[in-house]
Amino acid sequence: MSGVWIFDKKGVAHLIKNPTRESFELKQPTYPGTGTATAPGARPRVLVYLPKNEIISSYEELEKRLIELGWTRFKNPMKSDLLQFHKSDDSAHLISLPKSFTNFKSHQMYDIVVKNPSIFEVRDIKVCDHLI
């Protein structure tokens, strides 16, 4: 297991996989449910739809945008804990997301950005306060 082990005030060790300065302070995110980074206390991120400069705040909004871009829901009974989208039957591109939007993390946001360049962007929520 790679990362940094830290001890809290009660002497319990925690593994921080992607450490940031904030994660060592063990602060809780200011904006829960906005897609936080792996490390506790790391700056939360949001997914922004660039053509309208709007924050994606639900799977309904995200699905609408993905369908506009040619993505379709992929029904996989073997992975019922995931929402999946694919570009076409001929494409290997697949986006897999947790069933609950509150578990939507930055690494899944970056996956969407990579598969839809110039359409989505991941931003630090502090930069996006004016969009909320």
C-alpha cells in the first residue's frame, strides 16, 4: 500500500493515498457531495459543462449532456451498482460511475473529461463559487 500513514489525536493510524497539505489536517470537505478527492480534507472538485459554463450537480444533468454528445446508457445486469454509458457498439469507450451522485469522485470526473475533450472540465470548487 503506497501513501502516507498519519495518526489522529486518538492514536489511530490512517492511510492517506494521495496526500495534500489539507489532508494532514484531517479536515472534512466544506462542500460534501461535490466530488471530493481521495484524501480526506482535500479540496473538492466539480465537473463543469463548458458550452454553458455550468456545474453538473446531478446525474440527470450529466446524462442529458452525455446523450447530447452521443453517449447512451449501458445496461449491465452484472454491474448493477454502477451507472454506465458507452459511445457506440463499435467503440471501446465506457464511462462507469457509482450509482449515487454523492459518491461521484474527481477521478470519475477526469474520466469524463478525457473522453469528451473541450466539453467538460474539472475545477476546484473555490474557483467555481460564482457558478453555484
